[in-house]
Amino acid sequence: MLFLAAAGAAPAASFDCAKTDLAADEKVICEDRGLNDADVRMVTTFDLLSGLLAMGSRSTLQDDQVEWLSRRQACGSDAACIRAASDERMKALNEVYKSLQRPI
């Protein structure tokens, strides 16, 4: 499993929690530390993978992310649904990481 740790305090969600026009799923993520932390891990992993993948694979990863965000947004304010969607996305990102070509 891919695990990324950062020194110091964990940052806020991957979007601005101070915005006044947050979507329902974003509000829940901002209010729930566990979901907030999961969101930060997910976007950090996504950004890392984006930098490691070739252009065609990177485009697929980005398309998958957009599709996943739509599914997460469909959860509305259902924290359990958001948590399940986040777990599903991290599992998918970890699979992408495992499939990366590595030098011998």
C-alpha cells in the first residue's frame, strides 16, 4: 500500500474549506477530520502518481479522478458514502502505484 506522510501538522482538505459555496460533500469533509485526512492522502497520492505516469496514462488517471469526484459529490452530506468513495479511490490509486514499471 502506498503511504505518504508529511512532517508537521496535516493541511486542510484539498480544497478551500473557507469558501462560502462549498458543495455538500465538501462541507462534510471539512467538518470531519478523518474524511479531511483521507482527502489529503488521496489528492497527495493522485498528484504523486500524476508526476510518475506517462502522458497517456496520466490522462486516464485524470479522467478517472473526474469521474470519481462526480460519484463522491453524489453522496451529498452522507459521510459514510463519502468515506466509502474515498476508500474506493485510494484502493484504485494504490493499484495504479503497484502497476508502475520499476527498474530492476
